[in-house]
Amino acid sequence: MSSRCHDCVGVALALGLAVAMAALTASCEREERDTKAPPESQISVSSVALSPLQPGEASAPPGGSHRSIEENAFNLAQGKQLYTWFNCSGCHAHGGGDIGPALMDDQWLYGSEIENVYATIVQGRPNGMPSFRNRIPDQQVWQIAAYVRSMSGLTPATASPSRSDEMQNKPAEQSMPRQEPKDTHP
Amino acid sequence: MRRLSGSGVVVALVLLGGCQGVQSALDPAGDQAGGIAGLFWLFLGVLGAIYLLVLVLLVGALLGLRQRAATERRLTGLLTAWAGGTTIIILGLTAFSYGTDARITRLGDDAELTIEVTAKQFWWQVKYVEPQPSRSFETANEVYLPVGVPVRFILKSQDVIHSFWIPNLHGKTDLIPGRVNETSITARRAGVYRGQCAEFCGFQHAHMALDAVAVPAPEFEAWRESRLKPAPTPTPEDQLRSEGLQVFLTSPCVMCHTIRGTSASSRVGPDLTHVAGRRTIAAGALPYSRGNLGGWIVNPQSIKPGSQMPDIQLEPDQLQALLAYLDSLT
Amino acid sequence: MRGKPVWSIGLIAMLMVGAGVAKAQVTVTAPASAAPADDGNWVMPAKNYASTRYSELDQINSQNVSGLRVEFTFSTGLVRGHEAAPLVADGTMYIVTPFPNYVFALDLTKPGAPVKWKYEPKPVSAAQGVACCDFVNRGAALADGRLFFNTLDNRTIALDAASGAELWKTSLGDINKGETMTMAPLVVKGKVLVGNSGGEFGVRGWLTALDAASGKIAWRAWHTGPDSDVLIGPDYQPFYDKEKGKDLGVATWPPNQWEIGGGTAWGWISYDPDVNLIYYGTANPGPWNPEQRPGDNKWTGGIFARNPDTGQARWFYQVVPHDLYDHDGINELILLDMPVGAPGDAPGNRQTRKVLVRPERNGYVYVIDRTSGEVLSADPFAYINSTAGVDLKTGDIHYVDAKQPVMGQVVRDICPTAPGAKDWNPSAFSPRTGLIYIPHMNVCMDWESQEANYIAGTPYVGANVRMFAGPGGNRGELSAWDPVKRAKAWSIKEDLPLWSGALATAGDVVFYGTMEGWFKAVDARSGAELWRFKAGSGIIGQPITYRGPDGRQYVAVLSGVGGWAGAVVAGDLDTRDPTAAKGFAGAVPDLKERTNKGGMLYVFALP
């Protein structure tokens, strides 16, 4: 009798520990590093909408199936590194803009969802944004797109990059107040 | 006793066998490593002897060997001799250590060749610096050293702290971002040696190796001249290689790599102007061969997961053309 | 010149000469062959080959300029930076706009100056993605009834000035290499001289001469690479030893770096017909990060003298060897004949020499013998802490060690900033006062070098820059520089940087515009402000003056803020990031509150 109770206590302790560990590791998702490119990473760009106007009854916009990309700290950190390496900062500075428009404000010329940003990077845009199709692999484009969204505070603060390693320019992406995207382009 | 000594000899032989090799600090091939190894053997010898003596005395005490009655004065004398001996030995070893360190540091004073190494995750950017800038050139993950010539290394890091370590040639020197460190190496014996990053720097710290090749001076000059040349442009008749160059310039390769002689001049990844002339690729992860290069291009994340090289999607004939071109860059 | 009898011209000329003599001390003049008598037109942005930007018209003078008022306006319909100088020839005014580079011809004979014709070159929109500093255009050039201008996407186009018909167009560059064209051509002896832009994109710079009649390339001088490309041959006789050597355009670069080395020619060209030499400067080497390009980086950051017929170089002086701060050497070169000596020398001890004077980007006024390339003096006109003077014997400039960029470190308080103490916006010279009117800046910067990756068609810079006002707090200044005394005669401090050109007239009035839109007229002798007008948008263009068909004198200027300095407004950038606009956002974070975008021509006259 007593030995069974002994086991009970041990088993209960072990179970409790296991549950606690699972809970802890689950919250580490934002730190997971998926270094391999996901097998199917092309979305059909035609599903991306650039206008909220829909004739007839408005239906819900296509779901953000790639939202999880921007909730991952590794992706955002990689995106930040690639942003400088691939000369995005040459045209967009650290979000303030230069040759290209500002990326840290609430104005989005071609849509603010991560799918829109992905499409902009891959397709290019007529007034000077180059097309990076076949130049930047898809997984990297998603990372850069996620980082671009973090520049205006649209990504979770727990995943966004913090203080830069370079000359301080704007507030860290982590501390950027969330700016709801505006669909106004005069 | 005899069994002990017999197995002791076997153990010693096995251990000594590990002293040889391309990455052994106990097989010095240069002045600096020689100094360090000399210090190692000195310490090992002296301290080993003391250790054995202490062991013998301990065993003797445990076995309860007969002690003669110790007088007060004899005990004091023994202890004084012991303490004095210890002090002299410590001071001596310290002096040798300082002296060796000073000597090694001064070896780089009259360096005739300067190499600038910038560590990045997870590869080595190597630049041979000449007073006339058009005679400087860059390569990656390899250093060629002329035998007998003191070489100064200027060590920088682009991202995190790494450590530069070619065990056969010298000890470790860190590469710290925001700081410039210097070290020097004088190789004395021709051969191929392996260097390794010696400060944990991330996912692939373990696969951040470096080829250090010491060659006689004339061979070094020939190597230097060959590395100075830009990559040859494929002739129009050479269709496969021309196509390969086109693939290089129109795929993700051009975003990260330099091939001098083409319009590709990015510094995110290693300089590939003479990639086919190197012994290994991916900082020592694989020996160079066309097949290995193909595997690396298409699926680097399964060879070195966490390295900055992404999986590149190419059509098979594009890949073959690209490999044909890269294979010509000796 | 309708309405004026011929003899009165001679009387006016005599009176002017007499007035000149009465001024006594002033012995600085522009060479007559390069600065001929004023016919009331304005056919090239620099006014003449000597680049004086000075008009002999004196109907508007320091006494009556306060009565100046708007005669007519014209909206270009565009709202990017308007840097051009309007041109006027025989009753027609010509304006080149920023991208998409429309050319308007306005009929000045009719009230309200209606559009006579409009030409649309339709440059490709993607060119906007490789234009470093807004989609500006600095103007056209008129010669022999033809108008020549450049488009952002690298075409030089010739139009018939009367009808606007296209005569020829020549494509000279490739936007996929990061090349654009923004400069105003210069027509010399039947050749149209044009240069490219793109030093921030790893472009290899050149100056090309096109045949004015056919548009075919007559010669092209590259600014990096082997001597055969740079057109350095037996005629080349530089003054200083540091410019001598074989294939310096290769030897002073790391291997193959000269191919993406910069040295573009997007600024001003002057011409001396007497010695038959053109003078112009080359821009910054690429990338901005100097550690990636050890060596002197010839032939960037310097001044070339070339034979306009063949392009062969006569001399070269490198103002900034191994440039550290993006100090392009493309500013205007004013050709003067003046007595040269030390500041304290008596007038009798001075020798009159043929010189060119340039208020340089690095903050010094250089006076260089234009026949030999010898630097006669280099005196600071702005606050400088990054260099410690120029050695006149060797021509070397001394860089201050503490202010040299180091990769991965932030070097603070470098003065002058990257756009310099003065950028492209040109100064004017008045032979009546002997002063050079320099519109410039007082801005400093923090700089952090980073590794730059060359990817064709994307920026190749490698520096984080953040700018701010220099000592004193004023970000701009108009200085009146006395080249003989080698000192400022007077200066006007401005809150905002000055990015407009200056205009000097025989009425002893100097015109310039501020970035918030004030167009000002000041007394050429004292600097007292005589008149001001608030334009709809900041002024970064070049003011001109001309004699209209009715014989009255008019002053014209384009307003429309932009350019590198005004990118914050023109591009609607976010000033929370001080490194936006390559650091300029840090210098003018208040610009959006002071002015808006615009694009308007203003023409003023006395009632």
C-alpha cells in the first residue's frame, strides 16, 4: 500500500514537471530557428489585394497565413541583417526613407500586409523599386518583409529586434509604437 | 609494477601519437608555436617530475615505510629545502613563461607581409595587404604563408567575437568587433595546417575552419601572382561556361559574392574569384570538388545549418553550367 | 535688342567702364573671351563660359529693387526638386523640369508667357530608383538655335529651340548599372559636353562630348581606369608630382575596384577660349566607406583641364585624394584674371594671373592657375575640423587623424558634412564689387563606416551619416568672398541650409533663395537685405535675369523644394530617423513644417 502511494507521488511530480516543461518550451516558439527553406514557399501573388474596394458585398480579405513569420525573433533578426546587406538601407535608410519612401511611417503605397510587402520586393514597382525575384531566395524575402513591418511597430514587441549594433538612429523596432497603416497616398 | 610500467608505455605512445597532425599544437611548424610548445614541454617535464616525486612520497607514506626518527632540525631543514625549491621552481617557470611570451610577441616586429583577416559568421575573409593598393587582393578561408618570413596578421571581426587559431603555428588571438588585434606567425616548415575558430560564435562555430598552407617563398610568389589575376571571362565558344557566368549574375549568387573580372562585387559571402583553387569550401566544411560545390550551392543548410548561405533553387542545367564556370576559377 | 538705338550701347559701355575705373581697387575680371558682353539673354545656366552668373543689366538696382513684384508665374505641374536655371533667348524662356524632364518653352512676347511648346521625353520611371538625390535636372543649354538637355534615364536630347521638334537623342548610360544624368550640358565649339551621375551606385564616371549636329559621340573621357580610357596622353602635364604616373586610375585602387569607382561628372563645366581648355570636376569615389578602397583613388575628387576638341587631358589636380567624406569635386569653377599674392601684399606686388576660383565642397576657396594646375591659395570659407589645410608646394591636403572614418566606429562632429560646406549650388561673381557670392551651408555630421556591398543597380555607400547644424546654429550662410584679400567681406547667416544658386547683377544686387521659399535680394556691397518674396515652396533653383521683349529687366527663379537637402519634403520622409536622406533628415527635421512641395516658376520685374 505505502509503496504504491510512493509511486503516485513520484508519478505526479514527474507529470507536473513534464507539463511545466511543455508550457515553457511552447512559449519559446519565437526563438525557433528554421534554417531550412520551407518546401512550399511561393504564395500565389494573385491572392494579394491592393485595394479594399470590392464590388458587391465586401468579403473578408484572404487570411494572413504567413503571420507566423513575423512573430519569430530569428526571422526578424535575419531580416534586419539582410536589409543592410542587400542595400535596402541604401534607398530606405533605417526606415526614414531616402531614394525610396519611408518604411517606418503609416503610409503604405502598395499595401501593408506581409504578403503585400513580399510582392513588392519580388515584383518591384514602377517608380524605382527593383524586382528581386530570383535574386533573393523566398525565405529571405519573407524575413525582410517581416522586418519591414517591424519598423512601424506592427510585429510583436517580444520578437522585434532591439537596440542596433550600429550608430543609433531611430528608436529600436521593439520600442516603436504601433502605427496603424493608412491607405492615404496624396 | 612491471605491468604498470608496460601499460604506461603503451598509454604514452598512444598519447604521443596524437601530437602529430594538421591541427596539433604539439607539432609546431612555426616560431611562435615552437615557443609555446617548448614552454609546454618544460612545464610538463618539471611539473611532471614534481608530481611523480609527490606521488612516490605519498605512496611511500601510505605503505608505511620505516621512518627514521626525525629531529626538529632535520624536519626544519627538509621543509626549508622544500619551500625554497618550490619558490625557485615557480620563479623560474614564471620567468621562462614571461620571456617566451615577450619573445613571441616581438617576433612580429619585422614582419614583411601583412594579412588582414576579418572573421564573419562562419567564414574567414582574408586580405593580403600591399602598400600599392592594386597589388592587394582578397581570398577566403585560406592563408598561404612563405616559409621563414614573419607575417603580421591584423584581426578584425564583422559581427561577434571569434578567435584565430592555427595550432601548428601559434596560439589563439581573438577577433573582437570594434577592435583591431594583431598577431604574427613565422612558419618554419612547409605543409598544410588547419586553423579553427576558437571562440564560440554561433550555430556553426564548430565548422569555421581555415586552411593555412606554408610554402617556400618562390611558390608563394607564384601563388600570389595567380591570386591577383581576375577571373577569366569565358570565350563565346565556351558556351557552357558563358551560360554559367550568366547564371551566376542573374541568380542569388550576385547578391553576396565577388568574382573579380565580373560585375559581381558583393562582400556578404566569400570572394569566389579563385574558388576552384582552394582546398576546401564553406570554411573547411567540405573538400573542394565540383560535386561538393554543387551540393553546397543547392542545399547548404543540410551541410552547415545556420550558416548564412541560403538554399538556392536552380534548374539542373543551370546548376551544371554554373558549376562548369565556377570550376574554371582556379 | 528691340527699342534701343545702337549708339546707346556704346555710351552705356563707356559709362560702365568709367564706373569700373572709378571703383579703382577692383582689378578682378573674368576673361572677355569667356565672359562676352551681355546681350540680355541667358543661354546657359552659368551665364557664360567663365561661369560668372553675372548680368550687366542694371535697370533693377539696389535703389529700386524693393519695388520688385511678380510679373507672371507658371506651374510645372510637378512637385519634386526644381534645381534648373530657366534659359531665355530672344523672347522665349525654356525650363527643364525634374523627372519626367518636361521641357517647356514659354512665349515671353505674349502677356502671361503662355506655353509655346512642350516636349515630353518620357524617361523610364524606374530611373527614379537609382537617382541618389531626388529626380532633379539642373537645366539645359542653348546654342545655334538648338536646345540640349539630359534626361534622368541617360539620354541627351537636342531639340529645335523654335519648334520643340526633336533633332536627335543619344542614349549614354544604363540605369541597371545605377547611372542617371542630372547635369546641365555645356556646348563648346560645336560639341555638347555631358557627364553622368551615380557615384552612390558604383557607377564608373565619364565626360562625353557629342557632336551638336548629329548627336554622335565625339570622345569620351572616363574618370577611372587606364590612361587610354581617361584620355591621358602626351599632352598631359600636371603641376604636382602626385598627379604624375602611369595608369594611376588603376594603380591607386584595389584590383578591379576602379570599375565601380565613381568619379562621375554631374556638376559644372567652364571653358577658356584663349587657352582652349575646358575645366570641370569629378565626383566622389565609391563607396563612401574609404577603407574599402585604399589608395588615392584617381581620378576622383579633382579638377580636370581638357582640350574640348579631343578630350585629351592637359592637367589634373586631385582636391581630395582618397576622399573620406563624399566630397565630390564638381562645384562651379569661376574663371578670373586677378592679381595673386599673400593677403597682406600690396597691390603693386601682385601678379595678375589666369586663375579659376572654386568654393570647394571641403570648405576651402581654391584659387588655381588655370593654365598649369598650380594651387595658388586654399582658404577656408566655412568651419572645418576634418582637414588642416592644403600644402601649396605638394598640393596635398592634410586630413585630421581624429576625424577619419573607421569601420564600425562612430566618428562624431566632422565638419564640414558630406554635402560639404557647399554643394553643387553655384556662386556668382560681380566684376563691379570683385566679390564672389557663395550660397553655402554650416552643417556637421556623425559618420559610421560600414561594409558596402556592390550589387549593380542598388546603392553602394557603406556609411551611416547623421547631420546637424554646425557651430553657431545657423545651417546656411551667404558669404561674399573677396578673392584678392582672401577673406569674407560680409556674410548673411541663414537658419536653413542654402541650396539655391546665386545671381549677381550690375545693379549691385545679389539674388538667392532659401529652402523655405524666401527669394531675397541683397545689396552686393554691404549685404543689406533689400527685398524678399515668399514663394510657394522652397527655392533650390538657379535665379537668372534677362531683358524681356519689352526692354524691361526680369528676374526669374523656379521654386519647388527637393534635391538632397529637401528630400525630406520632396520624398515625404520620416524625420524620426536622422539617417534618412543620407543624414540630411537630421539637419533639417523642421523642414516639413516650414515648406511644402511645389513646382512654380516666378518671374519678377519692376512695375
